[in-house]
Amino acid sequence: MAFRRTTLVKRCLKNFVGDRFSLFKFSTISSASAASSPVTEPPTLPPFRYEPRPYKGPLGDEVLLKRKKFLGPSIFHYYQKPLNIVEGKMQYLFDESGRRYLDAIAGVVTISCGHCHPEVLKAVIEQSKLLQHATTIYLHHAIADFAEALASKMPGNLKVVYVVNSGTEANELAMMMARLYTGNLGMIALRNAYHGGTPAALGLTGLNTWKYPLPQGEIHHVTNPDPYRGVFGSDAHRYAKDVQDHIDYGTCGKVAGFIAETFQGAGGAVELAPGYLKLVYEIVRKAGGVCIADEVQSGFGRTGSHYWGFETQGVVPDIVTMAKGIGNGLPLAAVVTTPEIASVLSSKIQSNTFGGNPACSAGGLAVLRVIDKEKRQQHSAEVGSHLIGRLRALQERHDIIGDVRGRGLMVGVELVADRKEKTPATAETAVLLERLKELGVLVGKGGLYANVFRIKPPMCFTKDDADFLVDAVDYAISKL
């Protein structure tokens, strides 16, 4: 099977070489006709009034050699010939030659406002001129201002903010809080989840592609409520019963907590079955546990319909973790919880050297203001609806598209070799990823079988960008 897939990839790439020289032709197909007709010519990027600076630094081949020599071998890159990205502006990236690409993965769902957004840049630069770093052993207004603004976005009594540096760190801190507060050890997580790369966070993760053979402690993974691939379809009650059964038969009857992404990121943009979290939160709380929402990817209005992903399920968690879009590329993350849960950490010394440093806090506050000022949540809803509608129309023409899912600008397109069996089209996904790059579109890839396109662009992504992306997918699939 591996040999046949490799052969398929090589043959498809070879066939595509002949198309590369025609990639810069202008498409004569309008958006309206493209919605109902196949794209027969390579589409063209929407106009963008920005000229990148001439690049005079090391070229990609040199960077790759240096990277192989000095960086860890576990670091991977996309594409047979990796891109040397040297500049970014809003929803676009530029390579060493000045070629522009549509960034439809946003630095792995990290660029929320746009690459080098002027207001975020200004906030970071102005603060850095005065003071870049001072730990919380001293007073500084930036972290307090940021925490106040962030707490104002939270429902219920979620009013205490811990500022950290990454989503992994946030999830580890949340798990520690849950165990200390409840006095229990057992954590429940979902299969197909991703919660970070350290040993404890990998314990919460439910994808073998990320996990090393290390002990994960008192962590148990229950059936994933995946409406497309899940064993119970969209039946939230049956998935919730699995959680109850696990508590009844696999624990002492008490648990520390339950953690879940409302929209699974690395797992392939899977939105949990409707109503699932409300049922499970009740079960977990009866078992003495707290409920943790991982909003590392789905927070800050990206889903369009709501500011936080958990709000789509009609719940209020006990602890919320967040990162990525919170800083628009800055190393910034946070845990928000209630005063009661937060108090458990005061029994020992708990600090964070870099968490909430003045420069990152100033940038985080600017991000929150930009999202509100530019109405990015509403924009994500409108553009996302247009994008998903066009992708679903494309699904009707291409059997390889098994599922189109998501909300706002948190979208997944799952590719299958057989719709009935849902056989993952892993090899074809790899080929199409290369083709989209040649066409000027950068998307992510996820899911256990690496057969899901993750489309999660900066929230300044426009309807014209959406049309270009869908036309590029249509054209690339038609060349398989």
C-alpha cells in the first residue's frame, strides 16, 4: 500500500509539472460562474496594494541546510521544496523571490488580525522602546490592562487570568488546577484531541502521530463525538453515555476534570456533536470534576457565530485555556478561571518569568481592540458562510471531497478515496497540497490520516480570497 501511494504521488506530481508554466495566466471566470462551473484555467490572486521589500538574505537552500545542521530532526516542513517565507502582510505571505501567497492556515491558526497588523505592531514597538521585560515581582500596567480586557470577554465568574507563553503551558496549568482544586487525579480527554507537546500535554492528546512512548498518568480518552467519522454519528447522548460508563467502570467514581477543544484543530477541524458538552459537563461535575475548554484555536471570534468556541455548545466552563490568536504571532497564552479555583495555587510559589511581559501584554491588548474595532467576528461569520457554501457546492462535483465542516474561518475539508467507506485519501491530499502551493494557496493538513485540509486564515481574509481559494481547489482536483 505504501509503495502504491508513493507511486501515485510521484505520478501526479510529474503530470502537474506541465501545468506549472501556465500558473500565472489570468482567469477569465467570474466568481458567480465559478460557483456553478468547473474552473478550467489557473485562478489568479485577488489584487493587493502592497509591495514587499527586496529580499537580500540567505536563500531557501542555504536556510534548509543550516536548519538541518543546527535544529532538531523532529522539526518538519511542508512541501517537497519548502518555502522560504520572508515577509507577511495581513492575509498574505511573500517568499524570497517576492511571490505572494494566500495564507489560509495563518501560521497554524495563530495570526488573527493579520500579518504585521499596524496597530498590533505599533503597540509592541512603543512598549518595547520603554520596557520589554519585567517579571510580575514588580508592578506594570500592561499585564493588568490586558487581563482586565480579557476577563471582560468571559462569561460567568471566569474573571481570574494567568498569563503564560503557549497553549501547551496553558493546558498543563489548567490540568494542575483541576487536580489541586478537586483533590482527584483522573483526567478525561477526547480521542483525536491535541493539547500540546510536553509530556503532560501529550498525555491529554489523543492522536498517536504526536505521542511518544511515555507514561501519561491518570489520563483516559473517551470516544470522540465526531459527526462524520464517529461511531454514533451526531448522537450526543450516546457519546455522553460513553463518558458516564468510563467514570462508572474505569475510575473510582471521581475525576479531576474533563478537557476538550470544541473544534478539534490538529485532529482535522472536527466540530463536536451538537449538545455534547452540555451533557458531559453535567456528568463530570457530578463526579466531582471541573470542565476545561481548550480555546487555543477556536477563540477570539474565529468561529463567527460566537466569540468562544464553547459558546456554540451553550456551556460555561470552569477553566478556559487560550493561545495562538490571542497574540497574533506573539508568544502569549492565558488560563482564565474562577476565583475559587485560582485560589488553590496560592498555597505554593507560582510564577512565570516571561508570562505577561510588557511587550506581549501590550500586543495582546492591541489584538483584542483590533478584533472589536474591525468587527472581525462578524466578518468571519460572513466570509466563512460564503467560503463554506462554495466548498459544499464543490463537494457536489468532486467525489474526493467527503466532508466540508466548520464555522466562520475554522474550516475543514476531508478528502476520501471512497465516500461510502470514507477511505482516507492521504496520498491525494499530499499531491493537492503541493498543487495548491504552486497556485499560490497555503493551507494546513490535519487529521489522524493527514487527509483533511485545514482552512483557518487570518480573520482579515476576504470573500475574494475565499473565491480564489475555492477556485484553486477546484482546479487542482480537476488535474488529479
